[in-house]
Amino acid sequence: MDVTDFINLPVYTSKGKYIGEVRNVLLDIEERKVDKLILTETNREFVENGMDVAVPYRWVSAVGDIIILSYFPERVEMPVEEEEEEE
């Protein structure tokens, strides 16, 4: 399978819940392997505001017409940045 074959594949949890689709693939050049999948159009049930997320490739359990993840967090949210106190 070529790296470009991942693009636009739908991604699901092991329980069949849709997460998003692959927009891009990040490679670890030194190790010569796929490092992360960048998912877009993500399911708002799992990802705050449907933002793009990076999924470590080690979470992938199967690749074919779809990608199945062995793990995905219950919810992905943006961290709240605390305002710096003025002195």
C-alpha cells in the first residue's frame, strides 16, 4: 500500500463509530515508517468543533477500504489557555 492510498479513507473506532477521514499522513523519515494520520471532517461527538486531529499510527489496527482504530479517546477537546496575570 502506498502512503497516498490512505488519503480520504474513512476512519472508525473498533466499535464502528465514525471518527473522520484521512487528510494527510505524517512520516517518520529516520525510522522510515508512518508516524501519524491527520484526520479531517471529524465527528463532533468525539472531537470538539469537528477540528482536525493527529492520530498516532500505532492506534491503527486495520487498513483496507476503511481504517479501524484500536484506540481513540472518548472526547478530544482544545485545552483552555489561562490568561497570564499582569504584574
